[in-house]
Amino acid sequence: MSVDLATVKRVARLARIAVSEEEAARMMGELNGILGFVEQLSEVNVDGVEPMTSVTPMNMKKRADIVADGGKAADVVANAPNSDRNFFVVPKVVE
Amino acid sequence: MTELTSLTIAEARAKLSAKEITAVELTDAYIAAIEAANDTINAYVAVTPEKAREMAKTSDARIAAGKAGALEGIPLGIKDLFGTEGVHTQACSHILDGFEPRYESTVTQNLWNDGAVMLGKLNMDEFAMGSSNETSYYGPVKNPWRAKGSNLDLVPGGSSGGSAAAVAAHLCAGATATDTGGSIRQPAAFTGTVGIKPTYGRCSRWGVVAFASSLDQAGPIARDVRDAAILLKSMASIDPKDTTSVDLPVPDYEASIGQSIKGMRIGIPKEYRVDGMPEEIEALWQQGIAWLRDAGAEIVDISLPHTKYALPAYYIVAPAEASSNLARYDGVRYGLRVDGKDIIDMYEKTRAAGFGQEVKRRIMIGTYVLSAGYYDAYYLRAQKVRTLIKRDFEVVFDAGIDAILTPATPSSAFGIADEDLAADPVKMYLNDIFTVTVNMAGLPGIAVPGGLDRKGLPLGLQLIGKPFEEETLFKTAHVIEQSAGRFTPSKWW
């Protein structure tokens, strides 16, 4: 499978990365190179093979359902580019 | 008197406990070495001398009080991927500009609890995506090794290039690193150092910037096998904050150093003999086989038939997981923000400006293979191939193989800004051809120096073990180290 320019732009949009025409064209070549490389997987017979979902066979650990941490709003927003009274500030999203 | 920075961790530990040297003296020696070398080597992206001296003072007090921890007073470098409270943590990406977490990663906290001293944060490929340390926002790291009679700058490998270069150039006693497809073992091989990627789940991933969560694993890069064992003992733990952290006690890895490998069965996989592999790599491999045979191990030819599919499967699984993990960098909660006309425009401009080319490439691949209609053809198929790769290893281990010996990399270190590699991303990816299977199967793997090539550059051997049998790797790697010797670059910087 290979991607055309329109697909590259659509994927960039999905990934929320702005791309110029030149970048999209360059990426198209690179992505097709990588997709061509991974194409060889299609020759593997995977009939009846379960997909790997866990590297080591183990049950997911669960913590007790208790409040063990919190009250750190100031720490949470400490690295925000823009915050106000412990809220993240973003451009207007609701008209 | 020998330079303090030339001491291994084990040697420094002995001198500290005998009170022949102080932790402050040792730390000062490293800070001076970093100040003299870092403009050239570029291994550190942030140096923390005040913090280091403060920690060293505390160590001296603890040693005096007879309360020394396992790494008391040992100065370490920390890969920029580990969250360190109040200290530069940016995964060497522009998009995390100014980020200083309010928390400490479990692995680094374990090191500080054992008395280690932090010298600073180490350079790496952006978000650990790369095999040459050239994708770092902070510029490439120079390998302390140069070819004989050449002043051409070489890469230290990647993504833990800063860690490997700092250890090789004696700019820290040891370093933390991470490995998603080979990022500990390939740079260790390129710099004549020892690097181990432990079994998935052995070191907590909590507080480490995520790249591909089902593959990422932390481990040490050190000057010799014993030091790597000492460091891993402190880094590894059972962590309730990481659901994939395994509930197994951490063994005393150092105790396995010096143990006999007599009667061990070492597998030699025929699929690791790849087209175009330099003769010197084949010769090194044969030499490694001879050393282990001489030490009493039985050498057994084995087959891992799905080896060639590991790298293509990796380039679906890793970008898919990365595209999901890196969705969080949106200019809202931390790091860089580039303003736009609305919120979508802000996201797109921030991510366009904040991510480098290789990171964008992988996010794009990941987004594509996970997008509607392609999931089964790419991601699901790759995860099935992964099951087959893992099964290959299970079959040989079930047949009585204790460890597998392979070359660590298909070549020695290459030049910075190599034009061939820059022109073709897939060519760069092939650096991980021998290491990536180990991540796909979640197994432990260690890279240990085997010798120098005819250019005088280090080459590494890799040992692959059964899950949670890192001790087998340490004792076998130590046998190789005893035969091969240790390798230190001559100082030109």
C-alpha cells in the first residue's frame, strides 16, 4: 500500500501537525519508503495466531480503590504555558 | 594518583567506604571533567553542579554515620527521558521547552534512595527516536571514539547517545538509559561500554517520558559488567505506580559476576548472519563463540525463523504507540505553545514547530496505520507477527538453550551527518536489526564490548536471555569481558 498527497494531508490533519505543501510532498516519499519496508509482513502466515497484547503473562495489577494522592492543582498547572487560578487557558472553543 | 574519574563504580565504592576519598571530591572531579569536555562532546543538555555537591555532602555524612546506601556518593548522569523533580526534563525535544516536572521518576528515585549523586541530564535522540543521537533538539553528541589516524566526528549511537558517550568519556561513573528497539545496546556497542536492557517489567516506567509503552524499558550503561549489575540492582524495583511492573524480588545481580558458565547452552541463531554484514562482525561473533566454548559452555546452532520480520513489525507497533503517547503534546498543559487563530490551529502550529522531522515521521506512520480501515492490515498483523517472534524464542529456550549470542550491531560507529543514512530513514532503522527482536519479545539483552575493528573502533556482542534471567546475562557477559578486556578511548577532547 502507498499513500498519495491527499492522504498525507489527511493524516497530518488527524495527527494535528501543520504541514506545508513541500513538507507533505517530502513526507509522502518517506512514508511510502517505510510502508514499502513493512510490506514484507504480508508474506507471514498469521492464520490462527493471537495478537500479542502482553509482553509477560500477568494479570493487570489493581490498586485499592482509595484516595492516595491529590490536592496538587498548583503542581499540575505549574508547567502550563498559560493558566489562571489553576485552570488551563486555551483559545475560545465554544461560541 | 589515578584520576578519580577513571574509577569504576565498584572501585569508587571501595575507596569511599575506606574513606580514602570523599563523595564531594569525586563529584567535583566529574563536574570539572564535564566543564572541560561538554562543549565538545555535548553529552549533557543540563548540568546540575549545585544539586550534585549538595547530594555528595549528604553522602559523605551518611558514609561517616555508617549509613551508606548501595550507590552512596556515586555520580551518575541521567537520560533526559527520566522525570527529575525541578530539573530539565525535555526528552531532548523542543516541544517540552522549559518542562521541569513536580515529581521524580521511580527509577531515579530508587537511585537517590541508594545514595547516588545526580550530575545532570544527558542528551538523546528526540523522544528516544533515533539510532545516532542526531535527532536531538540540542544537537548531536560526539562519540569519544575516533578511527585511528582520523579526526572525523562519529555518532555515539542512539537513542541513549549522551549516556553512552558520557560513560565512555568518563563524564559520569554510570548512566541511566532506555531501550525501545536497541537504544541502550547499540550506543553501548558504539562506545565500548556495557548496556543492559532488562526484561520488560523489571524497571518501572513511571515518570519516564513514554515513546512506545509495550517496548520501552529502562536500564543502565556502565564501564564494565559489574558496574552494570550494581546499577540495575538499584534501578529495578516492584512499583505499584506501573501496572506492568512485575512482582518479582530484585536479585543481587552483582553476586552472579564471576560465576562459572560451565555446561551452559549458548544458542547461535543462523538468521543473524545478514547480507552485507562486514567480515569483522562475523569474526567478532566467532571470537565470542570461542571464548564461551573455552569457558565450558556448549555451543548450539539454533533457528529463530521470524527474525527478519521483527524490524518491519517494530516500525508499525512503535510508531502506532508513539502517535498515541505523543498526542498529549498539544501546547495546553506543558512545554511549547504556538498561538493560532483557534484551538485546532494552535495544536497544529505547536506540534509543527515543536516536533522534529523524525518524530513527525513516526507520528504520521502511527496515525496512518491506526486510522480507520488500516488497523487490521497493519497494527493487528504486526502484533500477530510479534507473537510469532516471541514463540521463536520460547521454542529454543524450551529446548534447553540458556542464552543466545549475537553481534550487537551490523557495523561500528558511523560519521555524524552521514549522507547515505540521512537520505533514507529505513537505512538508519537497520541499525537495530539485531537488537529489536529482544524488545518485541520483551526479553533481557546485554551488549558487551568484544573488541576493536581494524579502524580501531569498538564492536559489541549481544547476549539474549530468558525472561527475568538477567543474572545469566551478567555472568556470561563477564566471561566475554574477561576474555576481550575493556576498552577506553584515548582522550582528544
